[in-house]
Amino acid sequence: MPANKLLLSSSPNAFTGADSRKIMLAVIIALLPTTVYGVVLYGLPALLVILTSVISAVLAEAGFRALTKQDSRVGDLSAVVTGLLVALIAPPSLPLWMAALGSIAAIIFAKEFFGGLGANPFNPALIGRAILLMSFPAAMTTWHAPFGALTDATAGATPLNIVKMGGTIADVGMGIAGSSDYGATLWTLFIGNRAGSIGEGSILLILVGFAFLLALRVVRLITPLAMVGTAFVLSWVLGMDPLFGILSGGLVFGAVFMATDYASSPITPLGKLIFGAGAGALTVVIRKFGGFPEGVTYGILIMNALAPFLDKLRVKKYGFVPPAKPVVAAKEGAK
């Protein structure tokens, strides 16, 4: 079954076998540029978080399925993808045991408890991050400047956090680009030289991975475009800088690699459009009015809960035949 056909299937059994392995391998390849760049930015600590998260996810899946006497699915690489995603949306200084806990929670609670690959209603990696954020908010919101040892001397706030705390974009520019110039600030954010999660920094490399997935027809354009586009428009309406909002935080990463999760997102084009727009809108609302500077995690998870209902919009009933229109009587005298 071709990858694009697999993504349209609603059966959990369709996400097993060689096709799912090809898709997961494609996702891993798409994540490699931003993963490598994250290690370059933050060094050995980031690499250890990534390895710990991936290994923990694989062992958690293998152990759970062994305990429940189910066939092992380690070979489909889905646990590797989940563990990698958990790491890439975590701070580089996250304690390794927390990274392991996040991946284990993602696999057990968000995936295997619901039946495994293809049956999960919520994005597993985002569930893992949400659990860590609620349980260890200090560790999950401690950020460090790139290109240096992860010590208190290099600790710094993310661009979104600087603005949330009352700073300006010029302040962000001085911190990441050494200049208050608006264009230089946006360019630095696009390249990814800033404090943040391991893999969400470089928009350029995220888009490279996105283009790769689009070329293979593993994902579709509609959901990411709707999410980013809605976030842009709503940010402008609420008096926030829309370009800064897109280039900062995890909006683009979430739109590309989280909102497109085929198991927890809608199948129909209309459903995908509403899903992406809703996730983008919720992200901006949380950023503007919420206690956290970022809202991508909860924006997508809330829309995950609505995904089954979105698939029911404008669905043609099987076997339904519309009633025939009554024959209009001929005009009097017409032949």
C-alpha cells in the first residue's frame, strides 16, 4: 500500500508492517537535520537527552508488549520516532531520568494503552511533554543559550518568554543577534541560533524535513499551512507580531511533525483544515492570555480530542440516495 494511501486509512491494523516502517523511516530522516543541528547547538547534553529518550521509548514498548504477551513491534520504528520527538521538544539540560520518564509515559499511556500504533487518539510525544511540563515545570522551562556549556552562566530565556515577560523584539535581537535590527532578529530566528528546545530552533531545517516528507507524500500541506496561517492572522488581530510568532517557539515544528500525525489527526480534507486552523488559533490564544509563553502542545492536543468529530463533517452516507426531484408540470399549452 502506498504511503499516501496508508495515511488515509482509519484502521489501526493498517499502520503495521512494511508500510508503517517506511513512513517512520521517512520521518526519522526528515528529523535528522534539526536533530543534528540541536546537538551542534547544545553539545553532549543534548545528545544524551536524545539517546536516553529514544532508548527508553524502545525499551518501554518492547517491555510492555512482552508483559502483555503481544507481538513485538519495535521493528516498525514508531517507538524510535516517539522517543526522538519527545527529546526534540525538551530543553537540552533536562535531567536524563526525566527524559526517560517522558518517553515511557508517551509510549505506555498515550500509545500502548490504546492499542498501539495507529490507535492512539492523542499525539504520544505531546502527551509525554505535557506530563513532564505539569510534573516538572521548572526543569521543562529552564533554557540555555546555544554554543556553550550548559551552566547558569549561559542560562537564558527563549524569545517568546522574553516578550511574555514584558520585553520587546529589540531585546530579543540584542540577546540572539547582538543587534536590535528587526530583519537581523528574524533571520537569526529563522536560522535557529537561540535558546529553546533541542529540535525546534532552526525553521530552515524544519522546512527542509517538511519538503522531504511532502515529496514522499507522507504528509499533506493542508494541516501545517492552516495551522501556521491561522496563527499568523490571529497574532496580527491580537496585536502580536505575526512573523515573530511564527519564527519563535515550536509553532512550525509542531505544525510539521505533530499536527500531521496520521493516527491522531483527521482524515478528510475539511477535517484537516479545521484541525490545523484550530490548533493554530489555540496556540496563539494560549500565548496571549495563558500563563505559559508557548501553546503548541495544548493547542494540538485539544484538537486531537476533536479529530474524530471533524472526520464526520460532510461525510456522505453509505447507500444514501437523494430523493428524486418532482417533475415540473409543463406550461399550459406547451407541446
